[in-house]
Amino acid sequence: MPLLVVGISVLVLLLLMTRLKLNGFAALLFVAVGVALVQGIPVADIPDVLSEGIGDQIGDTMLIIGLGAMVGRIMGDSGAAQRIAGRLLDAFGPRRVQVAMVVTSMLIGVTMFYEVAFIIIVPIAFTLVRVTGVKLLWVGLPMSIALSTMHSFLPPHPGPTAVAATFHASVGHTLLYGLFIAVPAGALIALLWPRLPFVRAMDPSIPQGLVSEREFTEEEMPGTGWSLCVALFPVALIAGAAVTDMLATNESAFLHVVGFLGSAPIALLLTLLLAAWAFGPRIGRSLADVSDSCGSAARAMAMILLVIGAGGAFKNVLVEGGTSDYIKDVTEHWAVSPIILAWLVAAILRIALGSATVAVVTASGVVLPLLTGSGTHAEMMVLAVSCGSIAFSHVNDPGFWLFKEYFNLSVVQAIKVRTSYTTVLAVIGLGGVLAGERILDSLGL
């Protein structure tokens, strides 16, 4: 049974990494090979399946994480991250630093991928931790939760947008309805979770090499305008491209140019060039200093990228082994409310495969026949699938490893924190969708 294989593989992985202290990269590959053999993938094909999974995952994330880490390190070494952190503290006060992170993350996360926004904001979170002396998870966890909510619930992120197309739902209405669910749900969990006893008991340190440990004087830091300009530059490019794509009615050369500039790797590459100039020669730092910052960031990211790539290999083995097809066959005849079924199928696929995008695309195909004639609003079905796909993030989710490595947690700690908050978010999201469906029905919409 594929789900049993998934469960056993997770237990073996935990054993390898907790009891035997095996490196995460090696442990993930070892378990992936074992799962491939059990699921009947031909031995000769296993290396290609692993390579394809690593290649797909690294191809998606290496440019984003690598470039983002370099931008963040340049901002940290120049004092720009400290300048932004100081302005956030001035605006919200030290006691409301979590609110500052939630507001910032939600505004940026509406149009930006989780990984991109995470990499851009995390240097500011690290700096706030150093300046205020609070625990890393006290600041970092609200940021991650807010970004997870925006990414998983709302278009124009890829999962919800793909499902909206499948269900022929209005992307604009889906975004509008989703904001009424995502913002309160995300804010509630973001402010609650760091206060839970099992989270407060954790006190990880900031990973070395990802942020400058120097504290700058007022005169040494660049101005607020330039600091915010560089931090928000990729946000403007990516958000502008997303909005333009949503509003465009036909193809044009202008749309292609905007799409190119707003793609995450190009936006971050242009931001890196802007940061290198703005926080290098413009303020008296040499290009050699900027290059050293980039090199430090790259060295710090090496193991993180390897672990994320191995997570992609594990995910691909599960997909190629037929796990998604098995779940689709089992669930497509369940006699359940379309909204609840959409949520359940997405959640089960998320547990089994780790990939939220695969989960939403497959789940939408399973429940699409139920939408016709059911009277259910297509936009609410999109949100049901989307919020189901955030549930149960664990070791087969590459985003889990990004979270774990950046917040310097053990595997068990990451499961306690991330798996729990993603699951609760998904359940609250389902409740919001069911309530939203009732409200729309009562208003006759």
C-alpha cells in the first residue's frame, strides 16, 4: 500500500537522522532509493529518477535561493538590513515585532513565492533577533507562517491559479474571497504559535554565514530610502508581472517583457546588481567587499541546497512510484461534500507526495466532475483544494528543509513546529471555506 510505504519511509528517515545522526542529504537519498525499490521502479531507472527529482527541485530553487541569499548578505554586511529592522522597530515598537513581521510578510507574500519572499525577508528577521535579543522563532515563525498562508491559499501563486483554470473560476474573485480567509487565519496562527510551550522551549541560533554579526552605527548604515528600494525592488517586479498577467486580455510583446523581468530569477539577478552598486561603490565599499559577501552567502547555502535537492529526489520517487494515481483511484468515488472531498484529497496527496503543486493539480482533477451541477461556487472549490494542500508539511516537502535549515532546527523540532502549524492552518482554512460558501449562498451570489 503506497501510503504505508510513505509512513514507513518517514519513520526510517527520522531514525537515520535522529538516532544515527546521518547527514540529511545522505539520509534522504538512502530512503529515496529504498522507496524506489519497494515501489517497483526498475533498478536501472532509479538513478535517473533521483537525478530528475534533484534537477527539477534545484532548478526551481537554486537560482532563487542562491541569488536571494547573496542579496540578503550584501544588505546585512552593508547595514541595510539593520536599517530596515530599525525602521520596523520604530514603527511598531519592540513589543510588536511579531506584528511587524506578519504585516510585512503578508504584503510581500501576496504575489511572491514562499521561497522567494522567505529569502528576501529572513535577513531582516535575523537582524531583528540580534538587535532585540528575542528568540529566533519568536520573530522567524510569524514570518514563515504568514508567507505559507499567502503562498498556499491565494492566486496568483501557481497552485491556486492552476486550480482556478481547471474549475473555470474567476481568479479575481478567488483572490478576494481568499483574503477574507487567509489574512485572519494566517495572522492568528502566526501570533499564537510562537507562544505555545513546546515552541517557546526551543532556542535555535542563527545559522552562521547567512547574516552579518556586526552592529552598525547610525552613520555607517545606508539611508532608509536606498535600503527599502533594494528590498522592495524584486517585490515590485514580481508583483507587477503578476498583476499585469491577471489583467491582460491578449498576448503582446510588452506582456512578454514584463513577464521576463518579473520572473523570480531575473528579478533577483537585477536586484543583486542593484544591491552590489547601491551598497558597494555608492557608499564607499569596494566591489571586492561585495564579492566577499556573495561568496560567504554561497558557502553557507551549499548544504541547504543539497538537502533541498535530496528532498526533491524523495518526492519524485513517490510520484514515479504511482502514489498519486493510487490516491486518485481510491478517493474519486467517495460520497462526500465536494468542498470537503477537495480538501481531503489535496491533504492526502500533500502527506504522500510533499509537493503542494502536485497535490492541488491532482486533487482538482479528482473533484472536477463533482463541481458540475453541485451548486458549489467554483472559487470556494479552488480555496478548498488550495488550503488542503498546505497541510502536513513534513520530510518529503522541500520547503520543510528550507524552514528547518534556516531556523537551525532538528528534524523532530521542525516536524513539531512546521507540520503542526501547516495542519492547523489547513483545518482553519477549510472552516473558512465552508463558512464562505454559506455566506455566498445566503447572499444569493
